[in-house]
Amino acid sequence: MELQDILGTEQTPLEEMLAERERRAETQRRLLAACGGPLLCLSLNMAGPVKDFPLLRRGYREGRRLAEAALTRAGGSARLLEERLEKAGPCAFYQVEGISPLDAKRALCSVEDGVFLGRLLDLDLLPESGEKLSRQEIGRPPRRCLLCGGGAAVCGRSRRHPVEQLQRETVRLLTEFFSAQWAEHVSVQALRAMLYEVSVTPKPGLVDRRNRGAHQDMDFFTFLDSAAALTPWFRRLCQLGLQSPEGEDQALFDAARSLGLEAEEAMRSATGGVNTHQGLIFSLGLLCAAAGQLYARLLPREGGDALEPEALCQRAAALARCHGHKGGASSGGARGEAVRGFPSVRRWVLPTLRQAESPEDGGRRALLALIGQVEDTNLLRRGGRTALEQAARRARQVLSAPPEELSGLLEDFDRELIQAGLSPGGCADLLAVGYFLTFL
């Protein structure tokens, strides 16, 4: 994306910037006189005449969060007194309480120096005297230039670097910070989805907190080991999408498939060769890559607004269709669901999870809905068409029972499937996908 597309065209005239600088100085004097200090003045550095755009505004909000958290960790607090959201750039004024000015300055410098985004933040602290505390007063060196590493003040006064170069570096820092944050978020939600799915109890024929279901080679803890091993791979799959916002789908799919195969090896290494999540690696892997790709498209222009499940499923479907003859539109199982954009999850799981009294109650009901409606290839392979249809009828019967009878009927259904050696593993994977989309 071109720099101009990210920054927009609304420039702040020099006279407006100078006037806003004076207004901020007057606000500082007024607030300092009212509260007695220390006063924190927070803003974001941005070279050039464009001082406010979605990505920068998001960086400002994150800067506020980081500064508030740092002061809290240091034993103080920050009370917002006033905020200015102007074309000349957003800024906030806080009264710092419960901590000395020097300790507050140390906490704020830990943000400036220790957090990636901190390089862009201006965190000025004014004690009662009104003279800004310097970094040197707490033994910290002057701030460094974004581009050359020299003194930031020296480079700024001499205008050593072209404005566009500084703008590009600022956008790069913001993009990298939020992209890394998003990849971590996506991988954590994938982990949560796997843990929630295996924890729902009772689950007919499936591993849960009570028993192994119809499986002899795995239990609850096998799934925990597998989930822990897979989490870094879901982060890498999201990063893959982040690096290819406008990339060709086939290339992204091929790269994701390669990572998915490595993830399978990590799973089997953690479980002693047991296949706990192979189908889910495919489904969640595609969704993580799609989440990275869509986020990378949204972040520069819109500040990274939340992704809609429908858009995420359709992006994953486009990637899944790159599987060619091995996973075409007529496929069943995990690949068939992915190719069609997870229609069963969108129709049966998401509404149920959103309306449920608890995540576990929602998981039970969503799973029953899936067993009752979806052609689970695991059930089909283990018991044939007759077993699949019997399980579907039983699931619909249990789901229609009064709420107070649900748990007991689920336990009965569980025993029936265990005795028959049947496990609706495909439906379990779709439940995990539903949890993931809900969390994300």
C-alpha cells in the first residue's frame, strides 16, 4: 500500500500546528495550576504535515494504555484530565497520583525504551514547578533518532532526514507493532479454542474431562500436550498471512500447507505419535493465515478494526480452494467445510455459543447441533451410513429435551457411542473452529 493511502490527504497547515502547540501549552499551565502536578502530557511523534490518521490514532490509544499500565505497576495511577483529538494530532493530559515525579518518570521511560511502540511516544512529565523532567535526571540517555540512532533532538533541529523517510519509518514501526500483537492474539485464541473444545463435558464419544470417549490411544492430557505444541505454529501461520496482504492465494496456501505439515510433526512429537488435531490443523491453520491476511489489509487504512466471521471464513475458503483436486468443492470433512467457508459453523455453532448461558453449555448444544446436521466423516468411516444417521437422530433428540435433562441424556449418549466405538471427531473440530471465531 502506498504511503499516501495510509496517511490520507488531510494536512495540517503550519499556522494551525503552531496554534495547537500554544493551546496545548496553555492547557498544561491551566491543568498544572489546578492539580498541582505531576502532570503527564502524552502524544505521538509524527513528522510532516499529516498528524492524524487511523493507524496513528490507534498507536496513540495503545500508548495511553501502556503509559497507564506502567504507572500502575510502579505503584501510582493516572487520572485523565483532558484529551484533545485535533488535526494537529491527538494528545492526553493526566494527573499522576500516588508516586513521586522521579519514580513516575522512570516508569514512563521504561515504556519509551522497553516497548517497540515507545519509540514513537512523547511522555512528558511536569512536576509542580512546571519544568519538564528530563531523562538525564533519572540517569537515562537522550532519546535516539528513529533513522540513524543519533540524538533525536539534534536530528530534529537540523532536519537531517527527509520528512517522507521519517513518515515511512513511523508507519513501519506502527505496522510491525500491531501485526506482532495480532499474531500473538490469534495464536492465543487458537489455543483457547482447542482447550475449550476438549474441556466441554460430557461429549458423546469424544475425549473430555471425564473419559477417553471411543479412543484408546489418547486422553484429556494428550490433547493438552498437543494444544501447547501447536500454538506457536498457529502464530507462524498468522504471520504468514500478515506478510502477504495482497499475495497470490496459491502461493500463500502452499506456504501454509508446508507449515501445517511441520505443525503435524510437532503434534505427533508431543503426543507420542497420536493424531489429536490433524483436521483442526488444516481448518484453524487456514483461518489463522486468513486472519493475518485480512488484518494486514485493514490495519494501514482503518487501524485494524475487528474482523467479521463471515469475511474471515470466505477468505479461508478462497485459500482452501487452492488445494485443487485433493480438496475441491465436492470434498467432505474438514476440507469440504473449509472450501465452503465453514457453513455449519456459521449456521449452528456461532449463534449457539453467543446465546448460551456459559461456554460449556454452548459447547454441548453446538456439538449436538453439529452431530444432528453434519455428515461427520469420522462417524461415517467408523460405523457407516446407518451409524451416522442413528447418531444424528439421537443428537437431535437430546438437543430437544428440557434443559434440566440435558446433562443426563448426554451421559447416556456418550456411553452409547463409546460402546459402539464411534467418535464424531469432525464435529469436535468444527466446535473448536466456532470457539475460535467467537473469541477472535
